[in-house]
Amino acid sequence: MPTLLYFLPLSVLVAPGAEAAGMRVTELVRAVAPAQTVTGRVVDEKGQGMPGVTVLEKGTSNGATTDGDGRYSLTVADNAILTFSFVGYLTQEVAVNGRTSVDINLAPDSKALNEVVVVGYLRLPTEQVTGSVTQVNQEQIRRAPVASVTEALQGRAAGVQVANSGAPGQNPIVNIRGVGSIQLGSSPLYIVDGVWTNEIRDINPSDIESSTILKDAASLAPYGSRGANGVIIITTRRGKQGKPAFNFNGYAGVQNIAHTYDLAGTAQWADITRQMYENAGQTPFSGAANPPAINTDWQKALIQSGRVQSYNLGLSGASESANYNVSAGYFNQKGTIVGPKFERYSVRVNTGANRGRFRIEQSAQFSRAMTTRVNGLPFIDVLRMLPIIPVRDSATVSGYGFGNTNQITFGTNPIGQQDVYNNTNLENRLIGSLAPEIKLFDFLTYRLNLGMEYVGFLDRTESKYGQAGGLRMNEPIRPAQLYESRGERIFLLAENTLNFQRTFGKHNVNAVAGYTEQKNTIRNTVADAQGFGTGPTYYWSLGAATGSASVGGGTNKWAKRSYLGQVAYDFDDRYLVTGAVRRDGSSLVDPVNKWGTFSAFSLGWRISREAFFENVPLFSDLKLRASYGQLGNDNLSEYLYQRILNPNVNYPLGGGASQPVQNGATQNQLSSNDLRWEKRKTTNFGFDASFLDNRLTLAADYYISRTTDALVNPAIPLYEGNVGGNPFTNLGELENRGFEFQAGYQNTTGNFRYGANANLTTLRNRVTQLAFEGQNYTSGPGGVTRTVVGQPVGAFYLMHMLGIFQTQAEIDAYEKQPNAKPGDVKYEDLNNDGVISDADRRFTGSPFPKLQYGFNLTLGYKNFDLAALFQGVQGNDIYNVTRYWTDRMDDNGNFRADIRPWTPSNPSTTTPRPLLGGGQNALMITDRWLENGAYLRLKNLQVSYSLPKTITEKLAGVGSVRFTLTAQNLLTFTKYTGYDPEIVGAGSLARGVDEGNYPNVRTITGGLQVGF
Amino acid sequence: MKYHKKHLLTFLSSTLLLTTSCEKDLLDQPNPNLPTAETFWKNSQDATKGIVAAYSGLQLLGNYRRWIYFDYDLRSDEGFSSSPWPELQNFTKFILTDYNFEVNSVTWGNHYVGINRCNQVLAYVPGIQMDETLKTQILAEARFIRALHYFNLVSLYGRPVLATEPSTADYRPPQASSEQEVWDFIVQDLQAAKAGLPVTYSGTDLGRATKGAATALLGKAYMQQQKWTEASTQLAEVISSGRYSLAANYRDNFRHDRENGSESVFEVQFTAEYSADRDDDYAGASEASQRAQFFGLPTKGWTDGEARSWLIDEFLKEKTTTGQKDPRLAATLFFSRNRAGYPYDAADPVDQDDKAYDNQTLDQRFATDAYNRNRVYWRKYENDYWKNVEGYYSPINHRVIRYSDVLLSQAECLNEQGKTTDAITLINLVRRRVGLADLSGLSQSALRTQLMHERVTELAGETWRWHDLRRWGLLDNQAGIDQLKSRDPDFNTYVVGKSKYLPIPRTDVDIAGLAQNPGWN
């Protein structure tokens, strides 16, 4: 009820009041002087007519817009002053002085390389920006045949790390300037047309007008407790002045997995398996002793050719007082393995209007996205399934083959797993904003930004009879089951801001003060029921269940209240100062620490504006800048600080046949005490330079960011008896530092256009303090990573393999592994205690790339264009869990085809003998599974051809036609032996671990864009 | 102009008002879903719920639901694992490369989950205004359950951490400095429990810990410390209470339809009733045991644990007064009656009782599968007497302490004090139930040996063998280990001075700096 109150009535109230005010202004002006009509033409620097130029009678809202040829007509007072303005051009003022015809030459504004940038709650011209801000243009984003904007950002901007997987409907992991948090969410805040959100998967990339990445404290302080991880501001397209324009763009193509393992066939598998058992003194099971005539290629059975298609249709236009953009999109992706898929419909309506002092902007996107998820770890299971097991086996309850005592493996049939479970997610999402604005004075504007995001979701898993027990050895056979979780999330945002902008001589001041509220509510209902028969026909409705059923659900709310201020000041465009402060109150942290204040300031010096610099011909522009500030991170879930009881810790008492279950209650999960905000302090130094009439641009930044009071939920001692997720505490400090470079060059020579953009990022991530000396957090499968002071988050902590014992004499001489036999792995006694144990571990390798880079090349000749994006990382290592499974040879599973285990006649120095039970041969915590993770990838290659005007003019109503051929992830150069070196990791404390990551897909599409 | 400005200000202030004044307590978001420790622990119902939750701790996977049988029955010389899961096989061979191996870390961790539940009751219930008798009882129950957890922890790990308060994120209770410190702690808890517990329960309270349960466990705790006098004082109290007697039929002790009987001193309650197919703390979740599934014979269960064949020989050492085999043999084990050297006798009830599930013998079931035919399987606590399959939902209560164990334990204490004749009297009570002849005239040391036999035949597969081996000192020297090796080759990889204790899970050594057990560093 209260949420509705503060949200809805405003729009009703605002409209009539503002309209009245606007009319009054016009009437007042008109009363002053006699009117006359002025006509004229506006031309650009080349003398061509400029459409869409705004012509205003100064001091009024009376105005017009030039037509396609640059002509305008306006009735004004005879002593009026006309202002002519257009983005990227210098605004001109001309006194009418009784004339009836005024022609104007507009000159390009050389300092406006781009348009204005939104930084916090201010809109600043780019040359006044003193923080670290990167823009990625929409053309580049739209070039990638992908579902989400974040995927398309990869490799395009310095300091932005994007990790994708190939799973349809995935949400990429995005980090700006490294991992700022040891364990909390490190994802940036996204602001879509003024609405704050945590994910933008379903924002249609085709609707994007611009995306701006804010990286340093000065730019981020206005976002206070959500600023620490960086902010990505997305604005969507609005109608441009002119006639209504229809446009269509679409593409379709195929996707596949570029690299798979070469696995052993039945004969080779059986041979190694027999050795494995015999070396352990055991009798091999019958399937290995006498393999049947089956030779299943599990990868081939799982992997298929996927496809992707995307179609978008839009209508947009604008008059001088209103603009509109309506678009609809469809995206569909069929997975590259059997099962998963993703489909999305979206509709966007953006409108705006202005009248007098009143302006309003509205944006809204509705989307409906359906994902069929990947079940289990299929890229591990294809390695664990034996070639002697058929994919389908009519003897099992599920109809799928899996391990039994004659064909031992604990792998799960990955094909069956995708079929037996149908795990889907449906999200209906409405994200939008309504922002009325009123100019109180020429220098003071009040803006109310009302935003909302509504997500209605349905998670559903249909599990056919034979789930678990029909797919994996020794799992219980469970009845058919239907699980549904249905609910909604509503996020509401109200921002009141007063914007002050005025020039006093050479002093320019741009300032904002604001008050905001946010509220988020999630409600859900969970139902789970069993008993849908044994198929093959199932009626998947909860009402059809005949077995046991259970329900759950609840409501989670958080709210935030904030006060903010932001100032940008410059003297003569030469000396720039900005400052920002935000005070946030939140219900998420412990009430004693409810309020937090975040602030930052920055300085800039445009050397190129100094008199002494005028004689330096090379530079078009040069600006030095520095900033410092403190930001927060409150990516927490609700009620963490509360000591919550589980009301169903039950026990049967009373004996007898009924043995009634009695209700018990206890606090099973520990609470997170004394939670505070995580704070991140960032210092940034940088410069922006441009040369050769802005054809060459260069930006560089160096930053040091320190996170203090890092919120972590480390593993706690098991003796704490915690059940469920571990409690959070503010324990850690960590540091990220790095250089970022961004360079661009554009030029045109005759019919030949060319350009290049390059970016390069270095990153050094270190934990600098934890709760107490020696504190560490262990993570990853088998605990292969460790987070400690002096190491990066999630560092590899492993034993070191020296080689393979070749002879008994070598074992005897070594003394430290007395139970080893020739062919076993030899480890280094790192702690020199004379025995090999898991105390012999050291930090090795790096989970973070030391260097990441992107290189974008564009070439154009007449109607042809070519764009190529190379992207890569250097200096990181990957713990390859997939190779652990193909090479471990101590447990049942398949092997690499090129594995050559040690035998007396094959004295391998890298691969031990097969040995069931394995002793120390196949320990996970060793560097045997660590590999170089560097790669260089041709991420995107696009060739396009536009039909020449001579042809399109003959096609009635068609404005432009463009054909494209696009390849994504076309080529990869790497030494990594797993499926794909681009991994998402196994959680925030094990991001260097490839735990059967769904590999990125190679996509080839053909596309068509038509404008009407 | 004036009007214009005023209009705007009115508009502005009304906007601000609307957006600010709606929710004064916006930042105070109470939990709408569940009670918290602040809102709970207010009345006797809350106290009762707290103690029910504490009992529920005995049902966790690392306790009597699953892994404790691996820790005790399979690591002792009675059993072993030939699971297809190699780490599990290694576990019963005393080989662990990963100290966080599931069985080890869940055993350790789940005991502390249970202890934390007891500690919450002990911390919060004293402050509740409620019936004092019930309050005293609930506190005593909590101390009994906590003592049972520590009994297991000290027996498996030697020097556990002594947690005595409700856990918080930074709670770092001390690690026991010695085994003795833990035993002293257990004794203290059990003495308090004994003082506060009622002698019996009725109605829906049946199954809770009684004074007899606390007394018997206290006796066993003293006994493990070889404090024979103190132990026999306690055990004598249980015997003289007259509350307990042996069930007429030995097998009634392992059935779901003869639970909480006269022989039962303390049981962990299980039932197959559940509505939600999950075994965590959830409405309608399983309250059942998984032992039967994990020890069940191939095609019926996972057979992750099985019995050593010397157990059969042990049962065959004596015949009943009517010349038949010890009936406990058929109650304890499944095995092929055609196994080499087995004295099959078609007329013997033990050999007639050779069918399990689907009315089949192992010879019929595994006619062409010699390997599975010749294995020896646990029958105790399996559901073959009423079902043809096993599953994750076995309703059979686990009898933690049976009266026959009390009798045999007291016999041992008396014998150790030189009261051999008194001891024999008690042993004979246990023997008579299964038709064995009375013992007489044994020397102290002969009876010591005889008792080893008596305890195996009566209690095999009931978790006590490990405690017995420990108490008899067989785990402390190579001579003892050599003896065990002859029965169970798993002991070939037992290392004296190391394998008696499980390693403390790596997590707790790494994070909390606990002292690792000797030999495991």
C-alpha cells in the first residue's frame, strides 16, 4: 500500500500543474513585442543543409526544428534572439533585428568529441569529465550475435572483465577493475534509463543507444553503497527528429562447440581399466575384463549443432515537442548440447515530450524470457561415462544407460539427465522509468525520476520417473516429481533531484542535490509434489500428483533511503573540480550500522587550454585528471543479521506404530553479526589526449583500489555446527591495482575508411588483511584454492608434482614416499618434514589474468565494411577439472585417447601408472591439473555490404539495406587443453577453476538490416 | 510571475512530501517469515520444541542416520567396505588422503550440529518462565544428548573441541587438552542428566532419554576409562532399578514393530513416515535411517558395508543346549549356507532361516554370481523380515543401549574387579535367552576371553565393537593389531599410534588451528 502511494499519484499530479505553468510562460512573453515570421536555412561546415537543428527564440520555449534540407520557419518577436543548436556543433545566437530571413552556418564543436556523458546525477560534456569513464558505442554492441549487452561488451573496454559461458540464457560475470569483494557479489550496478538493476540479460541489445562504464570513485560516489563494483549506464534509443522511420534487423545462424576431447574407445579404455585394477591387486569388473561390443562416443551423443536467431522491428520518430520509439524483438537460441535453449520476446516503448519549462521522459521494456537450463555437469559426465555403456538402455527405469557393478562408474548419463529433468525458468520483466522535469529557473531544474522493475518468475522442474536412480549408479530411484517456484520481485525507485547549472564569468558550476528511496520486495510460493506415474505420458500439473507434496515460500524485503549531492566546477574550461557525497541508510545491514556516508572528489587540468600549449601542434586536446573517494558494496540478502530459527527440526517420539513426528525448532544457521557496508577506496590518475584533429585518441589510467571491511562468508570450523550458508562478517581487506589504456584511430582516405581501437588492462589483485593471522578460506572442488593475505582472491594452493618414480631405487633414495611403487607420482616435500602429505602445498599460478586486451579493427571501402575484434588474456592459470577426470586413472571413468600411462616399457615422466584407489597419484590438490590459461581469440568478425543508394532509390519506400556475415569466437589460440579457456570459474573464491564449464560457442550468422 | 513561482513551490513541496512521508520505518524491515532467537524461547512450548530439535540431531547423516555405522562397524574388525567408491574402501582401511573426506567431515560436523542444538536449549531454557519440573527435565535431556555426542566424538577423534554455548560466527571453544578432559566433561553432563531425568515416560513422550539411559551411558563412560568400580556402581543401579528385562526374542531388538521395549535403554527414533522426499530439516522431511540401504545386499541396497566371515565362525563356536546353532547367527548375518567349510544342517532353525527378500536364499539369488554369493552381509537392522526391498527410509529405531549390553558391561566391570562369579551370573542371563548353556567356573582371565566372544555374538554390528577394541587395548599395540589383522585384512594398513583416531577434518585444522591427531600431520 505505501509503495503504491509514493509511486503512482505523482504522474497524475505532475501533468496538469506543469502544463499550466508552461502555458503561462509563453503568454507572458507574447505580450511584450509584436510578432513576425523568420525563415532561413542552416548548413553545416560543408555547406549541406542540416536537418533536425533546434531553433529557439531565446528565453522562451517558442521554437522549431529544421527540415530535411535544413530549412525552418518561426514566428518571433522582432527584437528576438534566435539560438541554433545541434549535438556536436557549437550553439549560435543571432539577433533577428527585424529581419525575416536568417541563414546560419553551424560549426562543429571540436571539443565535443562525443556528446554529454551521464556521470552520477550530472550530465557533463566529455571534456569536463575528470573521472575514469569509458563509452562503448552501440554499433559495436550490436555487432555481436549474442543475447545480452554484457556479452557484447567483452573486449571493448579497458578495465572491464566479462566471463561468458556458452549456456543458453546465461548471465555473464562482469567485473570492473578486478574483484573488489572477497566473497560478496562483485557485479557492477546497471542503470537502465535511470532504473537501478542487478542484471540486464533481457535488455534487448538492439535497443541500446549508449553504454557508459564508470570506473573510478569520483564517478561512482553518487551511487554510494552500490558504487563499489562500478556502474554501467545503459540508455536506450529515443526517436530522432524527422519522419517516422521503420527499421528491421535480423540475423540467423549456427552455433557449435569448437573443441572437444579426443577420448578413448572401448578397447583402449578397457586396457587401461584392467591395468588400473591389476595394479591395485584387484579383479577388474566384467565390463573391463570382457568388454561388450559397444563403443559409445559420449561427447558426440551430447553435443549437437545449435542455432541462434534474432529479429527486431522498430518504429521511431519525433517532432519538436515529442518523440517516440517503439520496437519489438525476438531472440532464440537452441543449445549446442541436447536440452538447453533460450527464447525471448521483448517490446520497448520510449516516449518523451517537452513543453515550455516542462519535460518528461518515459521508457519501458517488457520482456518474456524462457530458459531451459543445463542439468548437472554434462561436460564432466561425458568424461566419466564409459564407452561400454550405451546411451540408451531399455533395461533401466529411465531407459538410459549408466553404471552398474559390471560397468562401474559414478558418472551420470548426461543425455538422460537433460531429458529426465526439464528444468525451466520463465521471467516476465517490466523495467521502466518516468522522469518529469521542470525548469524552475534557467539555472535550476527539478527532476523526479520514478523507476520500477517488476519480475514475475516461474522456476519449474519436471522430473520424470527414474530421476537420479535411472541415471547414476547407486542413486535411489525416486518417483516422478514436479517442482514449481513462482513469485514476483518488485523494485521501486524514487529520486528527487534539484539541478543547478550556471556560469559566473569564467566560473562554471553544475551541481545537484537529491533525496531518494528504494524498496525491493520478493514474494514466492514453492510447491513440490510427487507421484506422476512412470510415463511415458506425464500430466505435469501439481493437481495431478498422487504422492507426497510439500509447500514453501515467503516474503523478503529491503529498503534504502539516501541523501546525495554532487558538484562539477570548472574555471575557464581549464581547471576542473568535482565532488560528490551520498549518505545511505539500509535495512540490509545490522541496524546499529544502518547509515553510511560515501564521498569522492576529483581534479582535472586541461593543459591544452593553457596559453603556453597553443604552440604545441600535435595535440588537439590534453587533459590530466586525478580522483579519490570511498564507495560501498551492500550486495547482501535480507535478514542476514537476524538469528533465525528453523521451525521444522522434527523428531518422532511416542513410539508405537504411528510414532508421531513432533515439531522441533532451533537455530540451525548462524547469523551474520554486526554487518557493515563493505567499503572500497579508489585512487585514480589518468589523462586523455587527442592528436591529429582528434583522429587519434588516447586515454590512460592508473588506479589503486582498496576494499576494507570486506564482507565474506568464509568456511568456518565444522565444529560451529552451522547448517546452510556460512555467516558473513566484515573481515577482509584487499587491493586491486592496474593500468588501463585505450587508444583509437579513425581516418578516411577517399573511398577507404579505416579505424582501430585497442585497449589493454593490467590487474593485480591481493588480499591484504584478514581476520587474524593465518586465516584462510578454502574453496573449489577438493579445496584447491585458498584465499589468504598476500595472495589474490582464490589463489591456487597445491602440492607440486616432481615427476614419476621410474625405479624402486629412486623411491628408496627419495625416502619420503616409502609406499610408492615405480610409476607413481613423485611430489616435492615442500615443508621438508620428510613425508608427503597435504601440508606440502604452496601458492602457485594466478587465477587472474595479469593482462587482458582487446583490439578492434574496422575497414570500409565504398559499400563494404569489415570489423574484427580480437580479445585475449595473458598471465593466468586454469585448474582443469575436466583433465582431472580424463587423467586420474584411480577411479572409473573414461580417459584421453592420447594418454600414455607409465609402464616399465613406457617410462613416462608426466603420467603415472593406472591404480585403482590411487594412493597419492590422483590427488586433486596438486599442480598436475594446473594449466596456462592464456588465450587470444578472434571474438567477432563481421563483413557487411550496404546496397548503394542508386539501387535503394529504385526500391519504393526502402531507405537502406545492409547485409552482414558475422562470426563470434571464430578462432582461438591457446595451450589450454580443456574445452574452452574462457571460463566462469567455480564460485567467487575459485574463479580460476574450470569445473566442466559450458564452453563458449562458435557462432556464424547471416544478417539483414533494412530501413524504411 | 509571483503566482507562477508559488505554483511551482506548491507542486515541489507536495512531491517531496509524497515521496518522503509514506514509510517512516522504511529502514526497519522485520523478518516476516520466521521467528528469531529474540522472539522465540518465551514459553514451555518453545522449550519443548528446542529439545525435540536436539533429539533430531541424533538423526543426522553423520550420526545414527548413516555414517556412524561406517565409523564404527566397518572400521572395526567386524566389517569392511568393498564399495565401488574407492575413498570409502580406503576409509575402512584407515587410509585417508583427504581429511575432509565426506564420511569423516560429516561425522565430525554433524555431531557439532547436534551439540549446538543442545547448547541452545541449555542457554535459553533456564530464562523461560515455565513449569520447573519440565524445565529441569528438558535441561537434563539436553545434557544427556550432548554427552552422547561427546561419547562418540572422544571415541573417534580423541580430542574434540568442547563447545558448551550456542554457536556464533566467531565462537572458538577450546580443543580438549586430553581424552581425559573429554571423559570428565561427559561424566559431568551425565551426572546432571541423571539427576534431572524421569524414570519413565508415557504417551507421546516415549523415546526420550530416561534416568536409566543416563545412568547406563555414565556406566559405559566410566568403563571406557577402565574405572571399573565407578562403572559398576552405575550399571548396578540400572540393573537393580528393575525397569529393564531382556526381550524374549533376540530379534525383536532389530524390528520396527517392537521398538522401545523392555530391553531398550535408549533408542534413536526413526520412522518411515514422511511426506517430503528430502532428509533435511523441513516439514514432512524424512525421519528415517539409511543404514539398511547402505548395507543392503546387491540389488536390494548399495552393499557399501559388509561383514567379515570370522563372525560366522564365532557364532559356530558354541551350540545351544538343544544342539542347535546360536540363533543370533541368522539374526545378525546373511550368508550362503553352501560356503566352504560351513556345517550345514537342514534341520537347524538357523539354516532354515536362510531366505531374505523375495523368499530367496543367496544361492538362489546369485546362482551364477560366485562373488556376490560368497560375501557375508549384515542382516541386523535390515528390513527383509517385512519388505522385499530396502530404501532410504528404514523405520527401524537404532538401539543405542540395550539391557543385554548393560549386563555384559557390568559383567566385565565385575570381572575386572575380581568378582568373576558375580560376573558369570549376569552373562548367563544373556546366554539363556538364546538357549546357550550357563557358564561356570571360569578364571578371571578365561572369563575375559569369554566376554570378548559374548560381546561379539550378542552385539555384532551395533557400533560397540570399536569401543570394545579400544577398551581392551587391542588398538594400541602391534600384538593387538596382528590379532585383528587375522580377522580383518583392513588392519594391514592400520598404523599403531595413528589409526586409532580419525584425522580431524582439514577445515578445522586449517581455519581454527586445531591440533591434528598424532600421525596424521
